[in-house]
Amino acid sequence: MKKPLLLLLSMLFGLQSRAQSVPTDLTALMQQAGVPGMQLVYSHNGKPQAYALGQRTAGQPAPVDATTVFEAASLGKAVLAYVTLRLLDRGVLTLDKPLLTYAPYPRLQGAANADKITARMVLGHTTGLPNWAANPTKPEWPTTPLRLKYAPDSCWNYSGEGYVFLQKTLEHLTGKNFETLARDEVFKPLGMQNSSFVWQEKFAANAASGHDGKSQPVAINHFPAAYGAFSLFSTAADYSRFLQAMMTGRGLKLATAQLLLTPANEARRFGQPATATDPFIAWACGVGLATTSRGLAQWQWGDNGNFKGFYMTLPGTKESLVFLTNSSNGPKMADALLRLFLGPGEYRATQWLAE
């Protein structure tokens, strides 16, 4: 009996030591990268490990906690994609019907080939539209004329504008603004109580400040209108709940859920020579896909300048990792965090972004 007991005690001690060392490792990574505050949730088989570290604002004592709100930026694109697929299941739209046949979009009036753009192209970033025609935080942006850079479905080109186009179509088809759609289809069903695509006054008491590359604080944006492409406010705990649904296809028909796991295109970047990681990256309907040494991964980055985040899921092992930072330096930690929680291996997504 002594040997099994000693083995059990040794295992428990090892697990306890590991759990105690993780915050130390995370703090060291944050200090090295120049990140004042971070939330991170790693989940395996639906069991989360959550961490909230650092300060909401550099140089001030208020700590980041589990309910501190961050700008999640482009992580909202996956939420918009999930809403789209939920509406697809109910017959509200189809993926291959040109969006302009549902409703006009004044910003594309007179734009050549705009009548060929479909929801599938938007979700896979092959519309041919630019990322942004103008700064989307400026008051003149919503009426800025929009023109295609490339022929639709000819190449991969990351486009926030495409997601705005799709969002406006969904709003027309449902008669609901996107904040209401997100609340009804995602936030409320999944218990995401600290998430919104528009600024809520309740966030003010516990919101993080953004920080530039020199760790100088910048006030969090108070987005007054909902845009799935960039205006998501959330916490890592909330977003991890969403990742569990997206990774497993909860709330979607089986065939529809497969669209989040199946390449829609090869993510060929226009005019760029082939790179070492190109063969390992593709795009599904709303999420990036990476072939990693641990199997297929879903992934996406979030970048609003002074707030940056990242997620990766491994559907085959039911693991997910999401981290939100209040700093432009957040991506410096991505590779180390993936290996710390998902284990040693080749994950390739961040390398592809850097190429």
C-alpha cells in the first residue's frame, strides 16, 4: 500500500507545484513583453483554468480581475460568423447568394464586381475588399465609399469591411441591430454577462485601459455602435464560454458546425510569394484553421492597437486557450503561452501572421 500512496502523493504534489508555478510564469512573460494586464483562460474538456494578472492601468494599483472588461477587437468576427451560421440554420440566408440581392449597401454603389460578393466569401476573407477603407473609429467612416481591391474569390485578403457588409445584411434580414442579434444568439444563451458590442456604463467601474508599445496608458474606447468586426468588449472567461460552443458546434446543425472546421479556402495571400507556413494555414467560415503538430486548430487574433488578444482551439483534444491583454505588446507572448498551456509543438498561426 505504501508505494501506491507515495506515488499518489507525488502526483498530487507535482500538480500542485505546477499550478502554483503558472502565475509566476505568466507574470514573468508579461514583464518581459511589457504587458501591464492580462486575462487568460485555458480549458480542457470543458474544465477551465482562469488567470487574471497585472494592473488595469499601468502605475495604478487597481488589479485586473476575472470581470475586468477588455477590448476584444477582431475576436468579435467569430461571434458574427456564429450568428450568421445560426441564421443559416433557420433559413434566413444562404451562404452563396450575393449579398446585394438581399439589400443595397450604399457604400458599394457603383463598385465593380460588388454584386458577386457572398456571405461565404465574407466569412473566408475572399471578397476582394480592403481591410478598411478608412479608420473605422472616425465619424466619417460609415459613409466612406468602398471599392474592391481584388476580384471576388480570387485570393485571401483580410477584410473588416467585408464583415461590416455582412452585418448590415443580417440587420436588414432580421430587423434587429447587431447588438440585439449577438445578445439573443450568443451572449444570453452562453451566459456571457460581461460582453457587448457597444459600451455599457456598467463597464466603467472595472474596465482596463489600453497601453501603447511603451506601456503608456490610453483610455478604452467607448464604441457607441455595434460592429462585429472590431467593437467587442469582453472578458477571457466570457469568450472562453463562446469558444466551447464554437469548437463543439453547440447551437448549430451538425453539417453547419462542420463549416467551422472545414477549409473554405487556402488563405492564399495576393501577390505574396509562398511562405514556409502557407501549406499549414487555411480559412473556414469565420475562423482561421492551422494544421499543428497537435492536430487541427481554430484561431484568430484581435488587434485594436492598444488592446490585443488571441485564441486557439484544438477540437480534437477539446482544448482552448484565449488571452486578452491591455497592451499593444500582447502578441509577443503568444508562442510562449501556446506552449505553456497546449504543450511543446508547432502551432504555426503566429508565424504565418509574421511572414
